[in-house]
Amino acid sequence: MRILHLAFAYLASRPLLTALNVAMLALGVATIAFLLLVTAQVEERLTRDARSVDLVVGAKGSPLQLILSTVFHADVPTGNIGLEESRPVAAHPMVASATPLALGDSFHGHRIVGTDESFLALYDARLAQGRLFAGEMEAVVGAEVARREGLAVGAQLTGAHGLAESGPAHAGHPYKVVGILAPTGTVADRLVVTSVESVWHVHEEHAPPRREITALLLRYKTPLAAAMLPRTINATTAMQAASPAYEAARLLDLVGAGVQTLQWFAIVLMASAALSLFVALTSALQERRYDLALLRTLGASPASLAALTLAEGVTLLFAGAILGLALGHGAVHALGLWLAATGSWPLTGFAWVAGEALLAGAVLGIGALTCLVPALQAYASDPASLLAKR
């Protein structure tokens, strides 16, 4: 305990340098912790939302945009496809189930999805209150929508044209809330779900002569379908087929390039902090060489002097690592609160990923090695020669 008290006293005697070393290390740790938490939660959410959908069939355009708009509900659709045109795909012998989607409207930023009961089965969604939609202009709302908007069974809501909150409202076509879904932890929590016929009814004044939907969400009946069905649809129809798993992996690869750049920045910052710590301990050792020599003459062992120097460095390391992790988690939680307020993907700082333990271990291990050289110098110091120089 005497060694720790003395180490704290030495650190307190240089508050600005101590704060600088801790801050540099904490910023590096916070950056990497932030990236680890965000990427892990985003990857988990992408996987969870897409795992029940094998293939999406929609209008020609960007496959990634098609997946983002119909599976993750985070983009505008590529267009519509004819209902009659989609029926042969839904009836294909390699298709186990085909879920229609009719998009285009929103309620206070939450997407209104025209579909059927098979949509809820994709996300294992269960009713917490009420019943499923049956007739036109009946809707079931996700748990997050009900919480944010204060909706209950029997309430009415009016959709707006487009996927932004500022779109023109369909005031003459209100939906009646007949059910509220239990939380699923998926995109279904943030949706208003109704029948395809309801979406057609709202847009009947502007509807084309033929009935249209936005996309079909397919589940395969056989693994062979993954190799044959997308190619067949893309080659023989005016529609396109896109794989959620493939496009989600491609999206993570695109994001990963920027994440890696930030990770390298954080690593350079922590390396600079380690170098600064080494220089600070070495300089402090030279400044306090007479103090150390005096401690030796008073009975302190070489190991005690080495432990004193090592304790200073390890204290800085622990402070930087703990502060960095706290800052990283705090930043993620603040981002999550902001995203929740906009109705986007939720993030939380009250999470822990395995990479953080490796991060903390690496910081403490490499930092301890950095502190070892000044500690060995303190161990090898000769008190007689130091006092003689004075």
C-alpha cells in the first residue's frame, strides 16, 4: 500500500502530464470500443432481420437498395411489380412461402407495410393485445410504434404518402389499430402492418389499371433453389432477385473499410499514448533519481523501486482503459438514444462484446511491457553513485 500511495503522490505532482497520458489512451480505447459495439450490434440486427428471408423479388434496380427497402426498411423501394407477374414466382415448386409487400406510406416515420399473416411468421411476431387485421383499413402495430406513439387497440392512425414524416397525409383513409405486437427485437417492432388490399384502397385514386406490389419475400423449399431460382428470375423475367444474406455481407464489407480506417487511427493514438507514457516514466525516473537513491539508503529494496515505477505506469493504464471503455459505451448509448428518437435502428451502450475484453487485455499487456523498461532501470539504479553525483 505504501508503494501505491507513493505512486499516486508522484502522479498527482504532475497533473497535466498525467491527464494528457490518460486522455490519449482513453480516446484510443473509446474509439475502438465504440466501433466494436456499433459494428457488433449492427451485424447482429442485420442477421436477425434477414435470417428468415432467403430471396427478395422486386423491380429491377440496385439489389442492395431492394434489400434495404424491403427487408431492413431503411431505404426507398426500387419500384413496383405486377401482381399477376409475381404469381408464377410465388407458385414455383422450389418456393416454400412467398410473402407479398406493398410499401409507399408511413406513419410518423414508421413504415406502413401491406402484406399478409405470413409476414408476422417471418419474425416470430406474436400479439400482445388485440387480434390480427382481417378487413380493409385494419392494422397491427409493432411494439416500438405503440410505445412511441402511445397507441392502443381501437386507436386510429393516418398514413402519409412517402416514407418521410413530411409527406402529404391520407386524411380520408384512417387505419384502425386492432392489435399490438409483442417485442421481437426485429424490424417488425418499428412497422405498421396491414393488408395489401388496404394499401391498394388508400391509393385507389392514383392506382394503375393493374394491381401492383413492391416485392415478394421468399423462403426456399430446397437448398437447390439458392443456385437456380435467382438466376432464373433475373434471366427470364422483368423482375430482379436479390439475396438478403449476400447483400447484407456486401454492406458490412462497404462499412468495414471505414471502420478499419478508424480502428487504425485509434491504434496509432494508443501507440502514441504508450510512447508518451514511456517517455514520461523515463523522464520522471531521471528527475527523481535522488529520491529513489534516498529510498534505497532508507532500506527500500531494488524490487520496491521497480514496483513503484511499474505502479505509476499501470495506474495510468488502468485509468485510461476504464475511462476509455466508459466513454465508448457512453457514446454508443447517446447515439442509440438519438437513433431511437428518429425511429431508426436502436443501439445500446449497456452491452458487452468479446472484443472489448481482448482490447482491455492488449492495452494493459502492451502498456505493462512499455513500463517494464523504466522499472528495470529503477531496479538497477546504484544509490551510491547517484548520491555522489549530487
